Amino acid sequence: MNLILLFDSDFLDPEHVRLTGRRLAHVTSVHRAAVGDSLAVGVAGGRAGTGVVTSLDPLELRVTLDRDPPPPLPLTLILALPRPKVLNRVIAGATSLGVKRIHLINSWRVEKSYWKSPRLSPENLLLQSVLGLEQARDTLLPTIELHRLFRPFVESFTPSGLALVAHPPASRECPRAIDAEVTLAIGPEGGFIAQEVESLERAGFTPVSLGPRILRVETAVAALVSRLF
Amino acid sequence: MNLILLFDSDFLDPEHVRLTGRRLAHVTSVHRAAVGDSLAVGVAGGRAGTGVVTSLDPLELRVTLDRDPPPPLPLTLILALPRPKVLNRVIAGATSLGVKRIHLINSWRVEKSYWKSPRLSPENLLLQSVLGLEQARDTLLPTIELHRLFRPFVESFTPSGLALVAHPPASRECPRAIDAEVTLAIGPEGGFIAQEVESLERAGFTPVSLGPRILRVETAVAALVSRLF
């Protein structure tokens, strides 16, 4: 937790917050904060700054919000729904990289059972997003949309800017250091099937490759985002 | 498992292998292989190719090795020892990206208990490396060295090529698309302390930043590798 993310409900008045639950436990047991300590804080959707501990029980901070969060990435990320086991890491990781728009979509190689995972609850997706922001010292939550049918999603979706689909067999290399809006689609383990890639191409996506190595989705997200921006 | 990694002990003769243990279970339960199926294979430290299933019980393949593995990255990665919980992912992830030389080192912010983790056993480090190669369809195992003392390591280590240390406060941005040998050091959660960064600078390392976001080590490894190469 490199920043404590604050919500409206934490504020006692415009300059004071009281922390409870997970953040209270973290500040107490990991930061081992004492009265007078300064901690990095930020308001969800707003500015970042510093919180000075004014009381430990209850845990209260006096906050000064004097800087903007890091700039968001101009990226819309479309991900075939990952296995529940890796979903949390993927959401937190993408959020830590600055991704602000995530679509989780179905694909032939996504097992149907994945859509029943309790990890897809709004509460869990919010928690993973918060963990990503806290890691990266960011404050702006991503939007995460679920699309349980591939075809209606792709046929109705209009990509913004340069639209790319990561597809290991593609002959074109993923471009570098794009100074523009990008929409990036990443398939499931085993990749999108040929018909899905064709649907994405009809919707304006260009297949690009990251080289001969096949990466796990969480590694691929970081590698592609870092290469593109 | 996008490639089945074979070892000398698997070979019945130069063209036939028998699989046991984890790979047997995977080919049977995930690939659900039948006699006549082709699977991607590769020999540890050698070439890759195809294995045709000739028998299921015992599981035997006839292998043809007709291609080289992906080129290794010209990178030496120096990592402050990560928490045991993330060590496996970091090793498998770095290996999947093509890293062939890894040094796990001590640092002020590495908890002493991490060095006692059973995950540091040679058997586990080999398994995680194999998982990374299987993911990336590579065959060349990385070397992984452990250095339990920071200072003797840094004072005796001579970096190859461009030597960089990822340091969030650095004013210089991490360079892109380097066509040369790189040695990259990445600190623990919370970063290297100032004295450690100074020691690394004396050893020839230049501090570089990835921007205002602080990334988890597994995300940072993928982001930095992708940016550098």
C-alpha cells in the first residue's frame, strides 16, 4: 500500500478522515504508524497528497491534497475473461499500470464456469482495482464491464483510436511508444480462435504479435502496455 | 503448458520419450491427448519440435526436433529477493520473457525470513523456471544465483553492457528498445535504500524511472523487459 485510497464516507470533515477495516489494519500492522507520521493518501477519483496521523484509536488523519494523480493511460483494454485464479492479479496489475477502461469478454476458450466465479462480484472487482491504485499511488478507479457473449459485444463495440488484438501468429509486430488512444484486445490462454480474430478484424482491430514467446495474460498485459506507451 | 520440456532422462532412444509425473498428468488431463496427437516439445537446453503420441499407458512420444527455441534476451536480471508468496510468479514470469541470468540478492528492505523460504530450494527454482519455459515455448533454462549479502555481491559484481537500476525517484527515464546487452537491477517492495542505490551507482549502474507509478515486482519485470527490448 503505497497510497491510502480515501472515499467520501471516510471524511469526518473536509480535512479529516477516520480509517477502518483493511486500511486500519494495514496502517497499524504494516506501516506501524504513530501519531504525527505522514502517509501518502488520495481521494478516489480526486487528488492525492499527505495524511498526518492525529489519533490512533480511532485511527484519524488530517489530509492535505496537493497533487494530481499520475496521468491515466489512453487505453481501453479488452480481455478474454481470465481464470478466476489469476483474475485478481490481472485486474490489480492492469489498474496499477494506469488502465482505466477494462472489458472482460467471453471467448471460445474461456471456460463457462469462469463466469460463475464469485471473484466477478462488483465488490471484489472494486477491491482489486483499489489494490492496484494503492500500489501505483493513483486515485482514479477503472471501469470494468462484463460481456458474457462474444459476438454481440464485438459487433456493437466501436474501438477508440488504434485498435490492436494481441495474436501470437500475427506477422505484424506490436507497435511501440504510440502517442495516441489505443484499444487493445488480449485473448484467453490458447488465444482467440480464428473466427474470433476475424470478427475483431471486421470491427477494425489489427492482429499484432509480441514475438515468438507466449506469455501469461498478466505478463502480456504489462509487456504490451509498457511497449505501447 | 504450450511446450513439453524434455530432459535426457526422458529419452528411451534418440527419437522416443516416456513422460511421467506432472507432464504425464497434464498431457492426460488438460491436453486429453490421444494416440496420433501432435504436441509441441523441446529438449532442455536444446531444440524444439513436435512429439507424436505413440502410446498412452505408458505415455510415449516420437519426437522430431526441427526448430530453434526463441532467442534469449541479452539481459542479466538482479532482483532483491521477493516475498515467498510472489517468488514463484516472478521466476516463472521472468523466464517466460526470455531472461537467462537471474541474481536474487539481499537488500535492507528484504525481510530476513524470506531467505528461509523452502521456495528457494534448487528443486523449486528449477520447477518455476520449467513452468516459464513451458509457457513461452522456450527450452533454455536460466541460471539463478542467490546472494545473501548485498555489499559483497555489489562490490564484486561487474555488470555486462548497459547497467540500470530501476529506482522510482530517478529523474532519467528508462531507455527503450536497446539493441545491446543490459544488466538491470530491481529493488524490493519499498525500493532500494539510498545507500544501496549509491553502491550500485559506484558499481556502474544508472538509476532510471518507469514513471510515477510504483509497480509490483512481477509487473515491473515485464514492463521493464518489454520496454528495453
